[in-house]
Amino acid sequence: DVKVTQSSRYLVKRTGEKVFLECVQDMDHENMFWYRQDPGLGLRLIYFSYDVKMKEKGDIPEGYSVSREKKERFSLILESASTNQTSMYLCASSFRRTSGSEQYFGPGTRLTVT
Amino acid sequence: EDQVTQSPEALRLQEGESSSLNCSYTVSGLRGLFWYRQDPGKGPEFLFTLYSAGEEKEKERLKATLTKKESFLHITAPKPEDSATYLCAVPVSGSARQLTFGSGTQLTVLP
């Protein structure tokens, strides 16, 4: 079974703090993704990575950065957390295929910034 | 522009009352359509992949079908544990990596 794990299920941080969210997958997937999910806005892609040290911006990268130093691990960094970054953060991974490839999601991290 | 539209937004069924959820899409050159189930407070769980018109996939009480313009998720004799939000997604045109997700159908099955 594909396993995608995220470092925390719930996280509470203060405005201005630096926040690290980590994601690990055990299926040797090339692609990894970070989304946020908010009521009424659906899933929005923040960043994705298609190889170690490679990254591409998604639809809403402002205020976020990412790091992929190892194939299995993809980190999302909030340099200076703000209250509008309170959200559910979801990590996903997929194989590299020429056709579309299904993504497998982790359990999510509910981040609250106060 | 790629679009994925799901209907209805919400559906309430009595236990045992079969129904269908719809996912319509506008992408150039479909390279797969994916169905997910999401329980409250959890990440989406992958259910099915469909690649070509006429293809069908089944899992327990769920059956997914695909035409050239839309996909249906048929739920036969649902149970309360089938209550969840069901999402569909298609690959973004020109990308082999990114998916475009619909906004989902929130299904509630009443006992």
C-alpha cells in the first residue's frame, strides 16, 4: 500500500513564526505536491516537485517555500506565518508517467495561526 | 482553460437508495480521470482511474464510468459509511504531473 505521512496532524503557531511541514512517501514516487484546502475554495496547489532539488510553483506559492533534498521527503516552509495561512495542508505524491498519474495523499495537517 | 465541474454539490440519500454523482470536464486530450473519497478532516483517498470512454471500474457499492465529456460515480444501495465528499480530477492540459480537481459532491447517507 502507498503510504504518505505528514509530520503533524494538528499544529498551532503564532503570527510571524517560521513553520515547517514535512511529508514522507514510501513508494519511490518522483512527483510530490503540497496543497491547501479551504471551505468553498477546494484544493489549491502551492508547489510541486518532480525530482530531488527541483520545484515548480503552483497556483498560490506566495508566502511559501519548499525543499526536496531526498526523493522521499518534501517540506513546506512558511517563512513568516500569517493568520490567512490557517488551513488544512495536504501532501501528495505520484509516479512520473507520460499520461496522467493518480496522486496519493497524506492525512493532512490542520494548521492554525493565531 | 481546463475545467472540472461536479454535481450536485450535496446529496442526501436514504440507506439503500441508489444514485449517481456527475463529473464533467473540459480538457484537451483526456489522459485519465481520477475519483477520490474524502472523509472530514482527512486527506483524499484514491478510488479509481479511468482512461478511455466506455471504461468502467467497480469497488464494493461504487461503480465509475467514463464518456467523452463526463464521468459518473454510481452508488448502489448505499450505507451510512459511504457518507463522504467525492472528488474527481483530471490531468492539467500540457502537464503530466498536475491535476485539476472538481469542488466535490458531499454525500450523506441517512440510516
